[in-house]
Amino acid sequence: AKHEMQKWGTSGTSGHVHRLGIYKKTTHAGTLQWTESGCLCRLDAEYMTHAPNWQHGCVLMFRHADGSVHQELVRIVDGRVQGTLGQLVYGPHTDPARSAA
């Protein structure tokens, strides 16, 4: 994420890296954020000769009325979504319809 932000000089999102993460940098002009969107594939791919640095997850993006964009990481651990998604809270034993944040 850091390399992509340095390369492009802007905020953005990368896929195909299979990692889940965010890099932020604040300057006098404001805060930039680059997000790596994780993966949904198997983490034990047969063609890998070592344990890959991959994480299950995805990114939700929300565009606000003022045009700004909010990116939120969604972690998936042991097949279960963890964290907050927008205004709802999800977890291994949580009913999202009853758990407003």
C-alpha cells in the first residue's frame, strides 16, 4: 500500500496483492489513504512453496454526498466476517439486524 501511494501520489485501492491493509499519510494538504483489498481465495494454494502473506477480506467503499469516499476493511477470519460494516456490527455470534453501532 505504501509503495502504491508513493508511486501514484494519491489515495487508492489495490487488488491482486492478496493482503488486507491500509496505509495512511497526513501532510499539510490533508490525509491520503491506500487500501489493499485482501482476497477470498484459499490461503494454502498448492503452487506456493511457502506460507504466503495473504489475508481473507474485502473493502467496502461509501461515497458521501460531498463526493468524499470512505473505505472500510472487512476482515474474514475462519470463514466469518468480523468488524463493523457501515452502521451495523457483525461478528461470529451477532445478528446484524439487532446490533446498530
